[in-house]
Amino acid sequence: MKSKTKELNVDFIGGQVNPLTKEEEKTISDFIRINKEKRKLKERRKRAITKQKELA
């Protein structure tokens, strides 16, 4: 039989008592979006270098 998992309250970060403000939510969202774009760009560069090595 599976044990029940505890439901996590994901609206709060760490020891924070109050929920995030709209400004804080936007800042976090922007940070995550920028990091995703950087990772995608890095992956594209990695693939391009690999293709160049295969063609050489």
C-alpha cells in the first residue's frame, strides 16, 4: 500500500509568512524566462559546434 504524501504549500517560499507580491512574482518569472532562453541559446551553440566538427 502506498503511503500518503504531504501536500505542500507552494505559495510560500522558505520561512516567508506572506504570499509573494505581484512585483516579486514578475521578477521571479522574468528571471526564469531569461535563464531558459540562455540555456536554449547555449544548447544551440553546442549543437552547431558538434555539427561543424562532424563536417570537418
